[in-house]
Amino acid sequence: MFRSYCRAIEISNVVMLCEFLCLLRLILCEVHDCIKTNAESTGTRRGNMLFF
């Protein structure tokens, strides 16, 4: 009984960890894409103003 309860806790912890990591990855990807697009849009505008 106790052993199966411990195993259930371990499984739920692993699932929670996976979900947390997936969420973290999504957030990091969103932030990265946001920074990248902002940098590209402002950088190309600035670059065009500087070079042309």
C-alpha cells in the first residue's frame, strides 16, 4: 500500500516536472521569438537608415 502510494507520488512528480519543463520551453521560445523579431525589425530599419 505505502509503496504504491510512493510510486504514485513519484509518477505525478515526474509528470509535473515534464509539464513544467514544457511550459518553460514554450515561454522561452515565445520570449526568444519576440526578441528576435523585435531585433530584426528595429535592426533592419536602423541598418537601412545607416546604409541607405
